[in-house]
Amino acid sequence: LNAEIIGVGTELLLGQIANTNAQRLSAALATIGVDVYYHTAVGDNLNRMTEVIGRAATRSDVVIITGGLGPTPDDITREAISATFDVPLVRRADLAGELREFFERRGRRMPEANLRQTDLPRGAVAIPAEGTASGFHLEAGNTLVIALPGVPWEMVQMLQKVVLPLLRSRSGEVTISREVLVAGLGESHTHERIADLVAAQSNPTIAYLAGYGLVRVRMTAKASDEAAALALIAPVEAEIRARLDRHAVPGEGATLAQVLGNLLVARSATVAAAESLTGGLLGSALTEAEGAGDYFAGAAVTYATRAKGSVLGVDAGLLEDPGPVSEVVAGQMAEGVARLFGADLGLATTGVAGPAEQDARPVGTIFVAASWRGATEVRHIRGYGDRDSVRGIAVTSALDLGRLMVQADS
Amino acid sequence: LNAEIIGVGTELLLGQIANTNAQRLSAALATIGVDVYYHTAVGDNLNRMTEVIGRAATRSDVVIITGGLGPTPDDITREAISATFDVPLVRRADLAGELREFFERRGRRMPEANLRQTDLPRGAVAIPAEGTASGFHLEAGNTLVIALPGVPWEMVQMLQKVVLPLLRSRSGEVTISREVLVAGLGESHTHERIADLVAAQSNPTIAYLAGYGLVRVRMTAKASDEAAALALIAPVEAEIRARLDRHAVPGEGATLAQVLGNLLVARSATVAAAESLTGGLLGSALTEAEGAGDYFAGAAVTYATRAKGSVLGVDAGLLEDPGPVSEVVAGQMAEGVARLFGADLGLATTGVAGPAEQDARPVGTIFVAASWRGATEVRHIRGYGDRDSVRGIAVTSALDLGRLMVQADS
């Protein structure tokens, strides 16, 4: 089964938002074995929409359209589908009744304009509205056409409740992915170690994606059921982990912060972070997951040099020489923040995010430190890219150093 | 002049990344008056790439392709452009020499595979590499075809240095945008106040984009030169600011943090942040700009309740009753962090990001506080949406409260 995704809306073409709906749909379709060959974004324009939808229907089994289902005059996805497949729109009394109730429950009168949202192509099956917009799916020749609202939250609800079950029942096989997080190695060195596996891939497929200081190796297998797919992945994953050695982060966490969090929870331990160039990013990474309160004590962002002394207790002399961007200061920051918050693990970042060098240290200089129950380690890393990139690499490197120290203490 | 954007890469179709390159390009093209009608994403497949590129060339003045310029065998954008327009690839000795030097400067030998990156369609003009991949542009019939690397940082550099000047020189007119940041009002209330201006827009156009607790009203004018475009915007901006009153953030900063930073620098003042639910996001927002060292002292992320007392000096009794998510604790956090870092302005956030309620406070409860040279104000805000949304609203609200207090003290 193959699919393509069409995003409708001028805000996409003006660059006001990224097409995250296409990303979410694609990621979800990949998990059930549906291949996506094209994404398209097009504005609220009837001619261009019918052209794009019509072409998609000639080359794909499934066409998913997001956006353009609102009540305003520029929301014309219903009309475009009607025109493309020459199917009239029919006002659906059942949907109109539900919509009126939706407004009444909120103590508001329904604007007449909203009734447009209850016009569906004849023969379409409605997907229950999560807000005011109903979605729908329609068999058009050999193509299944699915229309979903552009509001991400509404789109995701319909995807989970209706679209995935519908497509799963058609595809007859399942696709399962597992990821190996690779820290401290870089994409080209990761590739060197597993290039032959990548070249020989079939089922599972092997792909990687590089982030700041982190690479994800994703293995995706198709099979008749989940157990069979996992059985295909297991030997490949074991081989990849063996070759990447300590750079392959153990466990199943989606992020390095989650992996570290799991390690800490298993040891009833807590973490605190001392940040300089990362300015709070390390703390926010550690608090992204909802259970963060179980292991995260807090963070001190000591951006000003003076604060490294007054808040974290770094020796004043060391802040003069060798200066705040140094191995010894990173180490004392990690120790100081563990003390300040009474945490088992202290992490620290200091460095030069750029664009200008600082204290004769070049842009990209990063020191990260971890202090775990009295023992402290520091790493010197060369970051690259712009300010965001250097800061991201510092966050990843600090999390990875903490992960290695906690993991070693089993 | 109209353009379309083609993103190449299987990682887009698998949903591993969002097509942020298309977003950045579109936003940049909008500022110089180039209309974008289509975005397409396609995998690393020669047939599908030539199909997509060929169609784009028939309907658009400018086709910008991102991705597929790397050294590995699946990077085939060069080959696809060659095939689409029937122009042979030529190995460019000048680029090969530069690439060899690039590796030598880093003390590494250049892998032979990288030489593929110096193959350009005959007649193409090279765009200097920012990493190992050169970009290029090529006149193909009436269409200008531009190929850029997929690495966002490299893409943006080439966009700024080469692509925008090139397109600006062709379009013959300039487009200038100015934005009014609107804080504490919300999109629908913003719209209510200026709906008639939006309905009557022509030149400048008026658009808005909602962020977490913040709306940007963007006015875009086209004219023969910059001064003429600014003269078209000026009266519209003045009218919009008058109607939005104190919700229209004065000045030109691109972010609320920048606006606050400018106000602080003008007063030789500094800011420190105390964060609970935002976990470091407020600090990282304040340090996004490169000159942040001039006004940002630091932040204390007191995620654990205990740390609010031990680090920030919040009264232990208040942490029991009314509890950490309360007006009085927010105020003491702001005062405590200003004291801790010796800053003129202390900002604080506390609240419930979700997904579960906390201490009988519902998800979305937010208190922000600002303490400016001894005077403290607290606001209670109802956040909405998911965890990211609630955290984002808390950051914006804290920055806005600080901005209002500093601004009032002139």
C-alpha cells in the first residue's frame, strides 16, 4: 500500500508554519507498513488544489489531505475534492445537528457559516469532528481519499482513532521500528562501522538520522505480525550494538534524557544541572518527559562568570585563570550544583556558543562535566555549526557523559 | 516572480524530520516578494525526482531543490537535474581542489567518494560549499534551478549569501516586512480589534501568526525601493499599534526576550530567572540572542519543591500552604532569584504543565512573577494545550510581565 500526503494552506507556503502534519502522518504510516512517496503543500486555490489532488489519485493508493476544512470562505478542500472527482457535495443533516449541539454545549449560537463544514462529497464516510471540522474518507476509483483538519491536535486524534485502523485493515502486514541511539560518535564514524550492513539491508531496512551530537539508527521490519517483525530486527540490532560498542546507548528511551532518567529512577537517584552556554537547554531537556519530577532536582544557569562563584562555589581564582571556559571550572560546576540541590548526579556545561570567541577560546569550545556520588569526569568537545548547533551538542554531550557514569556504577 | 521548493530525502517521507528547509526558504522568499505556490518532498529515487523536477520547471520561474548533494550513493540530486534537463555532469577541478583543502585543513584525507560532490551540470554556477557540498544554480530554459544542501545550517548560509541577492536582483521590486509583537491578548481578540484592517488589506498585506501566548502581526509591502515600502507600512503599523494599545510590544525585536534585553541594556540592568514548570526554557529564551551576556545573569531551575526553599529562600511554610503552585510562592521565587544572582529584574514561573494535575491545581495553571528593583507583581494565567504549549505560554507570560514593568520605569 502506498500513500501521499497533501497539505493545504497558504500559511505553509508563506513559511509561517512547518508542515508537521506531513511529518506526523508519515511517521505513523511508516509504523504500519504504508510507503509514502510524495508530500505536497499547496495554497487555498481551487485550480492548483484540483491539479495536485488529481495527479496524486493517479499514482497513489491512498491520498491524505490535511487542512482547508474550516468554516471560512478560503477553506475549500471539500469543494476541491468534489471538483476533482466530479462528485457533488451533500449537506449532512446528522453532522449539522451534532455541530449545533457542539456550540450549544458551550453556550454559544452556531454561526451559519459553520454549516459549510457539514457538506461532504456524496458517498463519503464522515470521521467524527474533534472540534468543529468533520473529516471524511471517500473511495474515488481505485484511490482512497482521506480529508483531515489542519489543526494538528484534531488531525492526530482522527489519525489514531480512524485512519490507522482503516489502513491497517487494508495493508495486511505490520511494520515495526526500533531505534539505537548513538552518542559521541558522529554520523560518518557511525556509518563506517556499519556501512556493510546498510548496503546489504532489505528487511529490516536501516536508516539513520543525525541530530546535535547524536545519531539515531532506525531498523524497520515488515512482517505478518509484530512478533515476526521483532524477530527480524533482533539479530540486526544485536550486531549494530556490538559494533558501536559503548556508543550505542542501551535501552529503549526515545531521547538521551529519557535514558538517563530511567537509569536514575532505577537507582533512586536524582540529577541537577549547572549550565553556562546552554542557558537552560539542559534543564529543559531533562524536564521534557512528564515523569521528570522523579529524578530532576533542578538547575543553575550561571551565565555571568561571577554567578559561577557566588551560586555554585567555583573558586574565584580559577575563574580568573584558566577562566570560566575550562576543564577545571566545568568539574567544579558539576560538583557545586550537585551540592546546591542535594543531587546524586551533577552535570555541567561551559563553552563558547559564538558567534565571537571568548577569552581566546574559539567558537565551538565545549567542556562538559559529570559528578556522580563524589567522582567527577570532564570532557573537552569541539562543537561545530551555528549557535543552536553548539548549544545542542553541549546538551547531548553532558547527558551522554552522565549516562556513561551512572551506567558504569551498577 | 514565482517559485517552488522541492525537498529531497527519504527521511522526510518517513517522518523522521519535518521539512523545515521549505519553511525557512518560503519565509525568506516572502520577504523579497517571491510567491511560492508549491512545496514537494520526494525520496532519493531518480524516476520520481526527475518527474517532480520536470513538472516544477514547466510551471515555476524558480525551482529550489534542497538535499541529495552529499557524497553517498543515495545522494542523486546532481544526477536527477542532469537527467531532467539533459545536461551532462562535469567534474569541476576548482571545486575538487577546494574540497581537498577542506579535508587537509582538518588533518584528514579526503575519501574518494567525496569527489562526486564536485560534479556539476554543465553551465551551472557553483555556490561555495559551507561544509563539503557545493550548491549551484543553472538556467534551464526559462527556469532558474537552484540546488542547495539539505543540512539546514549550510542551506541557510547559501540562502543568505547567494540565493536571496540573486532573486532580489531578478524580481525588480523589494518587499519589506515589519512585525508587531502582541503579548497577552490572544489571536481571536487581536483579530477582533483589527479585523476591518485585515479585510481591507492590499499593500501592505497583513497576516498574523499565533505562538505560545504571543501573536505576530506582520505587514508586508511591495514597492520599487525600501523607503517607499516602509512609507506604505508606517501608517498601517501606527493604526494597529494604537488599537492594540499596551499589548503591542514597542520596538523592533524579533522576540519578546530581545525586546526585554534591549530595555535592560538601555538601563544598564540585568535579569535572572527562577523556573519551575518551564525547566530552563525561560533561561534558554533569554540566551538565544548573542548579546545575552550583557543583561542575563543566570537562572535557577528549582524543579523539586525543596529547592525552591533551599536555593531561592522561599518560606518553607508557604511551600506547604498554599503550596509551590501559588501566587505568593511565584513572587518569592522572583525576589529570591534576583537576590541570588544580584540582578535588577527577577522573573519566575511556577505551574502545572501536565498531563496530570498537581496539588489539586488543574493542568494549565500558571503563575508568573517579576520583581524589578524591589517591586514585585504576579499574574495568574490559564494555559491550554499540551505540555509544550503550557510551558511556552508560561515563558511568554513571564517575559511580557517583565517587559511591562521595566518599560513603565522609564
